[in-house]
Amino acid sequence: MYTLGAFLLLAALLGAVTAVVDSVLGLLKVDAVIKKIPVVGAHWGLAVAILMVWLLGERGMGYPAVGWGVTMDDTWLNIVANGAMVYAAVPLKDAVISMVNKGLRA
């Protein structure tokens, strides 16, 4: 249960971090260049999620999927897998927020 909550919070944090990174890249006038890179431009949120999980892991926060028993032998695999899981949790976060909003109106 706590692991799911961690993924939802990290997905919400990903939205804020992506907005800040996009605004900084726009300020530096390199956002258009990055968006044109074939794989990275289409999945920019995934790259930011992996970077965010790496930074949190380096700061001693750990990796959220460990709560489900998902661990890899190599550190980079843990970082990429957890980043992908955080990126995949964004639609789930949106659904939970929508559910809570509908419940508050009833």
C-alpha cells in the first residue's frame, strides 16, 4: 500500500519536475532541439523520471519498487526500472485525482 502511495507521489512530483525542466530548457532556447531528437523528444517525461529516481536514489531515498520486492542486480537497472514505473504511474495518478474530485462533489 505504501509503495503505491510512493509511486503516486513520485508521479505527481514528476509533473512538477518536468514543468520546471521544460521552462529552464525554454529559457535556454534548447527545448526545440531536444524535442526533435527521435526517441528522447517523444518520451521526454521518461527521461526526466529516470533522472529524478537516480537523484533520489543517490540522496539515500531508495527505490520505490523495493517495497514490492522488485530488485535488480545492477544499480542502473533499478534506476531505469523505477523511473519507468514512476512514468507509468502518471495515468494512475490522474485517475486517483479524478476519483477523489468526484467523491468530494457527491
